[in-house]
Amino acid sequence: MNTITMIPIDNLLHHPENPRKDLGDLTELAESIKANGVMQNLTVVEIDDHIYNVVIGNRRMEAAKLAGLTELPCVISDMDYKTQIATMLTENMQRQDLTVYEQAQGFQMMMDLGYSAKEIGEKTGFSEKTVKDRIKFTKFNQKNFQEAVAKGATLLDMIEISKLKSKADQNEVMKEAGTNNFRRTLLNKLGEQKYKDGCEAMAKLAKEAGISALPENANVYGGGEYTRTDCKPEAKEGEEKIRKKLKRIVKENQDEELFYKFSRNWNDDMACMSVLRKNRKKEQEELDQAAQELKEKERTRQQKLRKIRKLWAEAYRLRVDFIRNYTVTTNGTGMTTIGKLIAKYALKQQNSWNDKLPDNQHWKEKYIKETLEIQQEEYEEKKSLWELIEARGIPQIRATIAWIMGGGVFCADDPEFGKYNSYSGDYQDYSQGQLAERYEFLQEIGYQLSDMEQQLMDGTHECYRTAERS
């Protein structure tokens, strides 16, 4: 049995390697100690003659000082340095008020002492994957990391940021923590990385097939010297399928010089490849001035529309991301409020339903599956959508919001809401109609519009004023 020894409080020091640097508010604990004394002993190790480092009980020691105590009950341990660190980390790692930064540093410290991720998990109660995820945080710029956490970045945010390979991208996203543009910046950087990785993988396959990259500034528009073939592989198809497509197109164009170029699917950030060949016969006559101007005008119009549609696709992705990660606790809207909102929006729509529920008001399974990330292969089990939602442990509140946005109340949300079809790319007034109501509903349950979304809605975005090339 460990012997409890009363040690003068002036002889007790904080352990220099204690992972918990911020002891928090000690007022309540100090009042309890003043009234009841210290109910649990401290664990200490002797570092000099009658001088001790506190391994367990640093908060109690500081609170006892505030309460005016002069000595504390302690168990003097002979544990070695490595065991001291492991003990402190194990004690602190489960605390809810331990910051993301402190937790990451603690896991790294245990790994530096020779513990494996599995051993750390066993000692602290976390999964091996969680330990590995946290250790990735130590690779961040630590100043930016701490500032991001202080501004409200969560563990889930940091896990997403750790997926970014570029340090510059990580830092740019972390600097947006606490702003309305944080999720947009994070999703854009992840999307850019996904697109870049897809391009690199497909470019390697194209080169293996003997296809060259399209020269910069090559004219692929009407009247240009290149023609697109019917080969349009996408990164999501996988290497084998892409190889087969490229092999077929090379065989069909044995005597032609082939080139590849990439485009980006803004809905899922997938890289798409186009294979082109040089025109067999090219009319060398110059287009007359009128035809050239018409061609340039059309190209400018198409570029403007592509840019605007890309922005609407981003806005759609932000709305889906909000639903996909929604929790009542995090977003601060109670279930009672959610229920009232459902009734409000459902009854508002009911006025226009007349005798029959319009087709566009029915549940859109495709939208729900994509928003809640239910994979197609899961349907092979022949479970209903609600059975899959329950089996996956998806919170009912998320499913309900997805239902509202996916046909239960509004027409199913889509990347280019309103089927953007302004021929000239001019601003369309969105102050009325379902898009405005969508955003009104989302904001009432905690959503924050990014600057880009607000500008698209009120027509102040620069894309409506200029014809910049995307």
C-alpha cells in the first residue's frame, strides 16, 4: 500500500513535461478545497533533497495554493522518466477541456518515448487511427495551428486540414478559422488537391499510351486546328478502365498525332480528360472579321457562364457540407426549433400543392444519398433508405434536413440551382423564390453564408461585371 506523506506546498513543483499547460479556472476547485480539504492525494517524484515534481495533481496543487493550504497529502513514487510522462499523458488525454494542440503534442511525446500508436491507444483509450490522426497535427505550423484552435477550429476540421499535402494550403485554411469562409476555403483546397492528383494519375497513363500533353495556348475552339475524339476518361473510373479507353482511341487513330487536356468536374472535383487529334484537313482561309468577332464573343460568353456555374457549384457544396456535418450541439438549434421550422416551411409549400403533390416535391433519393454519403454498393443489401440511415448511425436530424432540402419541402437542391440559363451570363435576381428560402431556412438552423454566396445572391460578385477567363 502506498504511504501518504504530507509535503510542504513550497516543495512541490509542476512537472516540466506536463502536457496540460493551461490549468483552466481554479476558482470552484479552490472553494471546494477550502471547505472540504484535499480529498485525493497527489503523486510526486523526488528530484532533489525534499523537492518534488508533481506527476498527478497539478490542478489540485494550484487550487490548494489559492485556498491558503501550506502542505498537501502526497504519494512519493519512484517511477522512471518514461513512466512519468506516460502517466501524465494518460491522466490528461481523456479530459474534455484538453485542447487539440495539447492532445497532439501529448501523443507525439509518447511516441518520442518509444510507444507505438497501438500502445498509446491502449494506454489512453483512443483508437489507433485517432492517435495517428492527432500525431499528424504536429506536422502543422504550430503557431497557425494554435491560433486556428483558439478561433474555434475543431478536431474534425484539423483532420480534414491534415489531408492537404501542401503546407501553404494548410496554413491558408487555418488562417480562415473562425470566419464564414473557413469551410469554403477548406473544401476548395481539398478539391484542388483532388483534381491535381487526378490529373497527375491520368497524365501518366496517357503518356504510357503515347499521347502527348496539348501545347499551351492551343486553339481547340471552332475553327481551330484540333478536334476532340470521343474518348473522355474520368479519374474516378480507375486505372484499368482508363487504359482500355486510351488503348482503343490510339488504335482507332493509328496515323494521327494525339494530345490530351484536362477539365474539372466542379460537382465532385474529379479530373476529366479529353483526347484530341490534329485536324486531317484544315481550311487555311482566314475567317473574315465579322466571323472572328462572333467567335470571340461566343467564347467569352461560354467562359463567363463556366465561371458562374463553378461558383454556384461551390455554393451547393457548402450547403451539402453543412447538412453532412450538422449536429444540434454544434450548430446550436434545439430539436423543438427544428420541428417548428419543418412545420413552417412544409405548411408554406402546402398552400401551392392544390389537390396533388407535384412530382418535384417528392423525396429525391439521389440527392439524399450523395448528401449523407451513402454509397451505391450499400443498396445491394436491399435495405430501405431509412434502414440504411439507421444502420450507418446517421443522426436523424441530418436526415431530416436532407429531406427538407432534397424534395420534402423544396425542390431537390442542385449544384447550379435554378438551372442557371442566362444566355449572356447576367445576374438573375434571387431575392425571391426557393433559393432565397433555402438560405433563409439554413441560416435559421445555424448556417453562415460565405462572402462568395452573399455576393452571388445580391449580384455584387465580380463575375457578373466582368468577362474574366476562367
